[in-house]
Amino acid sequence: MNRISTPLLLLLTLLSTLACHEKKAAPAGQKKGTAKVDAFIVTSESFAENIETPGTIVANEVTEIHPEVSGRVTQLNIREGQFVSQGTVLAKIYDGDLQAQLKKLEAQLNIAKVNEDRARQLVNIQGISKQDYDNSLLTMQNIQADIALIRTEISRTVVRAPFNGKMGLKAISIGAYVTPATVIATINQTSTLKIDFVVPEKYTSKIVSGQIVNFTVEGNQTNYTARVMATESNVAVTNRSLTVRGTVTGNTQGLIPGAFAKVKISFAPKSDALFIPTQSILPTARGKQVILVSNSKALFSDVETGSRDSARVEIIKGLKPGDTILVTGVMATKPNAKVSINKIVNGKR
């Protein structure tokens, strides 16, 4: 049997001694089976929520201008891009046939008036019966009604501006044949501008009439303001959002109806908002949970969340000021497990 050399024997003895020391060594202050974690103490703070949503600039009034009757355009007075007053004649449709009918009826009316006057004189001296006079009077009145109808038809051949506004580009030329479906041009009332935007369903109760919102438009660094005037009567099913309309106040220079806008809404601040680190939230099949630390034990609690940013989330229900929750070891901790707090993280920004 070969003998082990003295140097090798000494080396084996040293390694055995070190191994024994490592097995006996344990972290100071930590009991077996207790996890060391970082925690966060819940405190209340003042918080004003802000959201950004898309919007569209709209004119106070806007409409497409259509003729009321079919026919050939004989006159076109549209000044593209110019402001016009209500009642300004924009176009005229051919009405020669109607004018001829009007002249014919006016001539018949003159004769009918003469006959009615003669019949009235005769009935006064009992030269004719009352029925004969009534027939003359009825004839005259029927012709007067026909004249009123023709004049109404003639007035419909004149296309007028429905309100004060700015004309768009004309869509037809003089001589074109048009129908009531033809668009002649578009007119916008830009003296007052509005803005339409949408807010998510959860904010519907926070939007009130008279509330001030700020917005910007593409290619313009100016900050504009608008005052909420009304909301849609229902939430859209497609996107679960509520449409809101506001009236632009103050400066409107550079705003064009139809332009895209970025609307910034600031809601009334809360004085007792509760915010915790995002990593403290534990998603579950039923909702969200956090892990409370009580008497060195991990207690799971259901919570409801609200606003959030990149690092924090608001707790609406499930926590109160003074509660201690886990920040680290959330996924590895089990209910009622023993925990040891390593440090309390600073919850302030």
C-alpha cells in the first residue's frame, strides 16, 4: 500500500477544515426560511391628473351649398376663400320658362280683376246672381295663388349664402347642369371656432361644462385654450370614449377647420391620492394584488388601480396610508410567508 506524501496530506486537511467553516457560516441576523425584501410605506399626496387626447378643429357652422332645383347655371358669384354675408347671391339657375309662365299668369290676373270688378257692380244692382260673382272672384284668387307658386319656384333658382362665413373652393363652373345633389361649394363660419375631442370612459364624470382645456395644432407652437360647452349624449361603443365639444377662446390665429389638434386636459387635484411603485403590483386572474407586510408575514390584498406613469400607479381601493407593501421579491413570496425587511425605499420622486 502506497503512503500519501506529507504535503498532500496537509493540503487535504486544510480543504476539509475550510469546508466545515463554510457550512457553519450563515448571514448575520437572518433566520432560516426568512426572505429579505425591500418595502414601501404608503403615504397620501396631492395629485392633479393630466391626459392628452386627439381633437379636431371645427367651424361654428359649416355646410355644403346645393341648389334647390335642377337646371343650367347662368350666374356664378362664388369668391373662393372670401368672406360673404348671409343672403349674398352665389349662383343663379336658368328660370326662363318660369318667367314666361309668370308673365302669362299676370296677364290672366289683369283680365280676372276686370271681370271680378264688373261682376261686383252687376251683383250690387242684381244684374247677375251671387253665384256668378263668386265664380269670378274664385277665378281671380286661383290665378293669384298660381302666381305666388311660380314666384316661389323662381326664388328657388337663386342660391344664397345661408349665413356669414368664408367660402371654400367652387366645385362647378358657369354653364354646368346641376341637380339638388350637386355640391356648388362649402361655406364655413369661422368667426367662432370649436374643437371636438374624445375622453376615455373612466373620465366622463370628470368632464364638466365650462372646464378649460389647452391644445396645440400641427405646425404651430401656439398654445390655444377652449371652454367645454357640451358632451355627446352617449359613450361610443366602438372605442368606449365620450365625444366632447369646446368653444375656442381668445386667439384663433392659425386655426383652420378640420385641423388635427392635441388636447391636454387637467383635472381637479386630489389631496389624498395613494401612489405605489409599479413593481409592487401582482397581476392575477381576478385583478391585481399587492403584498402587505404585517408582523413579519406576507399578506396578499386585492387592489383597484387608477392613474399611472412610468414608475408609479395610483391605488383607488385596497390600501390606506401607513400600510407597508413589498417592492422586491413580489413574484417569489408566498401567502403568510415570513419576510424580513431589508430597507424602506423612498417613495418620493
